[in-house]
Amino acid sequence: MTRTPPAAELASLPVAVIGAGPVGLAAAAHLADRGLRFVLLEAGATAGSAVREWGHIRTFTPWQHLPDPTAERLLQATGWTRPDTPVPPTGDELATHYLDPLAALFGDRVRVATRVDAISREGLDKSKSLGREDRPFVLRLQLADGTGGELRARAVLDASGTWHQPNPLGASGLPALGEAGASELLVGPLPDVLGRDRGRFAGRRTLVVGAGHSATNTLLNLARLAAEVPGTSVVWAIRGPGPSRSYGGGAADELAERGKLGSDLRALVSSGAVELVPAFSTTRLEVEGDEVTVVGTTPEGERRLAGLHAVAAATGFRPDLAMLAELRLDLDPGLEAPRALGPLIDPAWHSCGTVSPHGHRELAHPEPGFYVVGMKSYGRAPTFLIPTGNEQVRSVVAALAGDLEAADAVHLVLPETGVCSLDSGGVGVGGAGGCCGSDPGVAAPGAPATAHRPLPEGLPAQGFASGVRGGGELATLLLEDAPGAGGCCT
């Protein structure tokens, strides 16, 4: 009996894609387009299940920049057309009008209710080196009915995202003391305040912790609820010394929706509708009955935020690395992104609009044939965009197909600010230059040389939150420290 050579056997196996969100489905489209066998594994009950969990939130990215070009071409062959509204979609709209029909194209190659618990090499643990690249990957699976199994694959693309791996409340990166015991009073980063979760917040006192988009959306919805239901009160705690990062550039912000969110939030804080607690680092939670007290340190000493009925932890996300424990990874020590990608996305130096094009080489690990793509590839950095993920998987799939010329030709055509230049009515508001149309001359001292690459011709490198060229945490700190600063153009 003639035994199939290992290389031939490996090549006959499918590529496993983990996660049927926008990037995982884009990867499937590229694999299908190149005629490569694949299977798409989704832990949720439907494609885009994580997107549906924040389905009530409107994205900042307009429709024309969301679908992967190859996925769109495959869909158009079935008569599908991209929604022509200039208004960016909600998560539910994105799932219904794009992810669902795209998943339907691939039939039983999309396996829902199938969770990947671990990945390894067949017959080899992490410590074994010889012949590693000739062994198939083995994915340990868990099905909805509690049964399990294994899947062998020639390559693995992990597009599982970070949605179910939020950061804890504790300022040190660890859960605050008592945080586990307060779980019933903690809510996710984007609760449906005005919809299905309304009863949890109406007439009650809620603390929102965090300074990003999620926190801002939740605060605005809570303030709207407070205007409708007496007794509803809102507290906002941030770790930074001031809220400039959240307020952004207001009318001068190149992201109109982002600017409007910041302006609205500023007005609510100024009016007293939202109580702001700056420079607050959570250390402990104390539960008494149906209320919780959140204790933290401030420059003035300990502060206790008492009488809270709910705490929304909008503190960001981190990658689930436990499932990858038997694979050889090379990670940025701070962000837990691929080491080569880390400096290009580090929020200390970058906003979404300043991230350079990158592909299979930046996403590669010492484990041949394994890639983390999409939001999870950014580790703890919050600067990810769906168009960026689309380009990632185009490059990675081209590399798996042996087309290195296409794989290396990475390019990223983004809207002017890196996200979108439309307001909620679809009106274009993109602009050029720095804050208020001029370059503020803010440099980024200490930024590593690997943090910046030339951007495509005509693409400005603007910070979406601060309005400062380059963006990132440094720009926010400079705005906070500037005399009279409260954001761009104040």
C-alpha cells in the first residue's frame, strides 16, 4: 500500500477559518474565489452573532467601505446589491444585509454553534520542532449539544475577535477586588439602554467606566433615558485627567459622527446631566443588596462612588490566547498583537487613520500556516477597522495560494480620516489638515522608527479622537496639558 506523502496529505486538507464575522466571512470569500477548500467555524448560532450583540449601535463606517471587494463581487453574481444609503449601518443592518447573504453563499462550509477550544499540531506539542510544518493543525471543537470533536486543517485563520473578552474594571489590568462577586450588577460595554435593557437602567443610578466610543454611546443613551424617566442618574469615571479624548475635536473633528458624539457628551457634562469623575482608578467593588459601591484612587485620595445599581465596563477588549496555548506565537509584549504589527497599531502613536497597510508578513507567527486576523490581530489596541481586516485576509489568502506577488502588494484605501467622513444623515464632511485645518506641529517624541510607514498618496494621517496629526494617546495628553485645553479648537 502506497502512503500519501505528508506534503500532499496536508495540501488536501481545508483551511480553517475561526469566526463568521465580517473579516472571517471576507476570508471565506477570498478562499472560495481562489478555489481553496475551507471550513468556517462560528461559535454563535448564526453568522455575525457578535455583531448582533451590538446591533442597536450605528457604525462610523459608511456602506461603501464595509464589504470586502471580492465578497461583494461574489454576492453581485447572485443579484445582491450593496445598500445605497449614505447613512452608516447599525450592527443589525450590517448582519442582515451583508453578513447573512454572504454566509448563505458558502452553504455547509459555514458551521455555526461550533466553538474552537484549542488548536495544536497533530501529534506534536508546542515544544517539538522537527517536522512541525508538515503536520496538520488539529482544532478541538465543542458543539452546542455538548459533544466535541476534532478538525484537521492545512492552515488556520483566527478571526474570532475580542468581543467576548472585555478588559476588567481594575486599573492594573486585573479584576478589581470584589469584581467577580459583583457580576450581577455589571453590564457589557454596549447595553441596549433604550431597548431591551431599558428596565435595568430606568429610574436607577448607573456608572460608566471608560473613555472610548462604547462609553460615549452608552452615556448618551443613558442621558436620554434620564430625560424621559425621573430618578435615572448617570456617573462617568475615566482614568485620564480629563475628557479630551472622548470629546474629540467637536465640529473640527474629521469624523463628523465622532465629533457630534463628543460635542453632545461635553454638553451633558457641562449641564450636570452626566457626573464626570476624572483620574479615577478602580480598586474595589463592594456589594450590598441590589447596590454596589465602586472604590477607586484619585490624585486627592480614595473616592467611593456609592448607590450604584449597574456598572457598564467600557474598558476595551483583549485577545483570548488560551485557545492558542499550544501554538508558537511571536507577540508584541504590550499589545499581544503579532510583534511586527504592534508598532504600526500602537494607540500611543496611532489612531485608526494612521495605521499603515499590512498583510501576511506582519501577521505571520513562527507557527507556519497560522494567522490571527481581524480585530483579534490588534490585540489590545482599539484602532482596528473592517476595511483593514478585509485587506489582511486578501493578503493572507493570496500567500496560502502561493501568490506571493499579490500577497505582498498590500494597500489600504480608506476614507479620508481612516473611518468615515459622513454624518448620521450621510452628508460628507471630510476635511484636510490638522485641527481646525492647520497642522498643530505636535510631534511624537519617543515613537519607535517602526511605528510609522508612508501612507498611500493623498491619505492624511489624522487622529480621529484628538484632531491632532498622528493621533494616539500622546496627542490626547498634549491636549490635556495645553493651557485652556478641553479638546481641539477650544
